[in-house]
Amino acid sequence: MSTEQVADIVTSGQKLGEALIGGALLLLTGFFVLHQTRQTGFFNQNFGTLEAILLYGPLLLAILDCAVQVIGGRHNPARPFEAASGLLLGVAAVWFLIHFPFEFSHLGDVLPEALRPLLGWVTNDLGRIPLVIQVIAGPVGAIQAIRAFLAGGG
């Protein structure tokens, strides 16, 4: 077995990590869905169909990336999902910074009353920080995933 083939194999520890990441992404998706369905005010009037696609698309692609690695046991078949997620994440972050469809004062509104103060300190300005990071991190991660995919290794 070549070095590339060995590197492409997902170890049991990596599978556990991918499963945990996938689970966390599912929880995050559910958190946003709750905000949207309960109309908490977290999503403001600028949040429409395009914004929903830009929010949920990268999350779903990242969940698929994790699932493919856990189920298939190889990294490379998941790379296209990883790359697509990163590229869409970068585009979404730019769009969200320009149109900012969020109101972070409502971030904790889907939590039980006793837990709401855990997120009550997050302001719109703080909410923009991860978006700025994603403008760079998404495309960089996508490029790395594409390079790894083309190299055929893990």
C-alpha cells in the first residue's frame, strides 16, 4: 500500500472526531432552524431565501463531508464536499457582512430561560468576527481540500 493510500484511510480516532464534528454541526443547524421557525428575531428582515441557502448550504456540505469519512473510511471521497463547503462559506461570509441579516441580541432566545445569559453578551459586532475569519478560512480550506483531492491522499 502506497503512502498516499495509507494517508487516505480514516483512523478510528479520526472517525470519532469526524462524528463529533458532524454531530456539532447538526446541533448548530438545529439551533438556527429553531431561531428561524420560532421567529425569535435573531434573523432580521434581511434574511430571505438566498441567505437561508448561504447559511444552511455550507453546514449541510460539511455534515456530508463528515458522514462520507465516517461511513466510507477514506478522506479523499469527502474532499469535494469539504471544498464546496469552504468556497460557499467564504461567499456566504462576504454576503452576510454586507447585508448582515442577524440580530445577536436574540442569540440565546431559543435556550431555556436559565441558560440565555450564556449568550446574552454576544453583540452584533462580536458576531461579525467569525464572518471576517470565514472570508479567509473558507477559501483557504477549500484550496487545501482540492489540492489533497488531486494528490489522491489523506
